[in-house]
Amino acid sequence: MSASDKERTPQLLFVKALASRGRLEAITQQMGYHPQYLDSFLRMQHYLLHMDGPLPFDCRHYIAIMAAARHRCHYLVNLHVLQFLRVGGDPLWLRGLDYIPSKLRKLSEINKILAHRPWLVGKEHIEKLLKISEQSWSLAELVHAVVLLAHYHALASFAFGCGCEQDLGPEGRGLLKLTLPGSLCFCDIGNGCSQESLDSCVELESLRERIHRLQVEHEAREEMRLPDRDEGFDGEIFSAADLSCYLQDPNFGYQDFAQCDEDQLQIFRVQDYSWEDHGFSLVNRLYSDIGHLLDEKFRKVDGLKNAFLKSGSWVSSLLQLAFFTHGCPPCRYDDYDYAEVNHLLERILKLYIKTVTCFPEKMNPEMFERFWKQFKHSEKVHVNLLILEARLQAELLYALRAITHYMVS
């Protein structure tokens, strides 16, 4: 692929995202620094939310709301409130868990545990959801729900880690401030402004104007479709200032391992239950093709890491960073010396990773600016992609192992 093709790739992906959702989100903008990963991410998320699957479309968006609310991520909650209404969801559900079907409400427990202490998920939690009744879940539905929960917990980490939560627009809808990564000038890609890059600037300015017009038109159409905020809901479906209505046990949160009871703390050894040998086949069997899309996304983020390693850049320690991220939940590789983390990673970076992974709602913009100031912005986004995928995979492994234990018991 030529340099000009590489420069155009994010533009094409942005247009693709805009065409499929009618808006360009801040998360898409940030991931645009790594277009190969973004392409894989968009395809997986589109399949998860919009293609055939075990769960109805309104339930998918409501589960995304429940997951994002665990970390007080208004950015994602507001996005999916709008999408929930777009697909015909009942506005009454947006008043909180007391107004949703009991089958959906039963997910609250596993949502809480997966978000904050995934090592506690066991087959008893799976059994409660699958117990035969009018409100029971099927295995296929549960796998779809678990992938949604883990995806949006991890995406909340990315949103906070890259400052998307702080960049909410005046209406709090998580729309993109129209600044395309690398779009004003491609100097970061080369060693200066060639005529070709200047031409690209002109093209991107035109693209920005077209995107802005499309967004304005889409917002106008969407406002006409949505229920009037004064018709019986007192504007609460848009305010979302207090997300506790979507939470069971709002005070439940991350607990450091040093404070855990020994009988509660179960170290997850990847050699005993891995994505490649166990998780992939289970999830793909119960929710067709999602395993392939997840696997491709995991491989793309590994490819980013390997590309940087070959270039001899600072990312020579990102392998350790990825292991450390897996180590935030007690998920371990037997063949890795975790003591190396303390020697290779600065304290501020370890603090940043721990915060973004375990309690992202405590993030603030200053932490993003402080950690490893020599990072380019695209490299900081890369770190957050590693965190996102490591957290997603760890949560999936805990949940899928519990489902496996239930199936074989």
C-alpha cells in the first residue's frame, strides 16, 4: 500500500462509519490513528449490534447502556440511549431497571461482577440465568449478552483513557468534534509537507465539510423521530445525569487483590483456559461468526504491537504492558516473569494502566497528559487499544470458563 493510500484509509473508514450510523463518534476518531485496527473494530461492532443474532436489537443497545453505566460512562450511555430509541426501544425502559423485563434485569448481577471483579464469576451465576422458567436465557442469548457486556466495559475504559468522556458536546451525546486524526497536515507521517500532503489537506477539508453537513442533516431527522422529551418523561431520557437507575448495587466496585479473601481470589491461568484453545470455539459455536470477528480484532492489535517492535521504537516494553494489563484482573501467564514490569514501566504509566483498566471512571485529563510525555498522541491511543483488548479478552475468558463449567457439570 502506498503512502497516499495509507493516508486515505482513515478517511474511507470515517465515511463508512458515518454511512452506517449517521454520525462520526469520538471513539472512531481516536481509533482512526490505527486504521487497520479501526476497520476490524467497526466490522465486529456492526455485527454485534446490527446483524442477525440471538438478541433483539433494542435489548442489545440496552445491555450496552447497562454495561457502560457500571463505569459511569455518559458518553456511551448517551450514544446507546439514542440508538435504543432509533430501533424502536420502549422509552419507559430508560427510567431504569425497575421498568425493564425481568429477564433483562437478571443480567444485572453478572454485569456488576464482570465489570469490577470478574474473577468471582462462577457457574452458579450462569445457572441462575439459564434456570428453566418463562424468563430464562438460552445459551446463545447469554453468550451474545456476555460479549456485549465485556465489549462495553472495555470500551468504557478506552473512552475514559482517550478523553472521549471529557469531550462530550453541549448536549452530552458523544458526537465527534470534527478533527480528523492527522487530517490538518500529514507532517507526522513523513518528514515534512510535500505537495501531495498539501493536496490531501485540501481534500480532507472538503471531507470535513461534507461530514458536518451530513451530521447536521442526520441530527435534524433524528430529532423528528425521537419522542418529545416533554411527553411524559420530563426530559429524563436525555439528561442521564444520574446513571444509578441502570445499576444494581451502585456502590459495588473494584477491590484490590490484597483486600480479597483467599477463597475468593482465584488466579486465572491462561494455560488452563485460553481464548485460542477454549473460548474461541465456544463463543463461535453459540453465536455464529462472532468468534472470528473477535479473533481478528485481537490479532490486529497484536499486529500493531509487532510493527512497533520491529521499528525499534519505545514500544519494546509494550509486551510487558500487555501482560500487566492482563494482570489487573488476576489472569496470569506461567511463562512470564511479572517482576519485570516494575523494572520496565514507569510508575505513572502503571498507575494510568491500573486506573483505565480497573476503575476508568476515576480517570481525569491530567493523567492522560502526564503519562510518558514523550509519547505521540497516536502512541497513547495505541496503549489504550492494548488495554481495551486485554481487558475484553480477560473478561470473556472468565465468563466463558464459567459457561463451560456449567455445561460440563
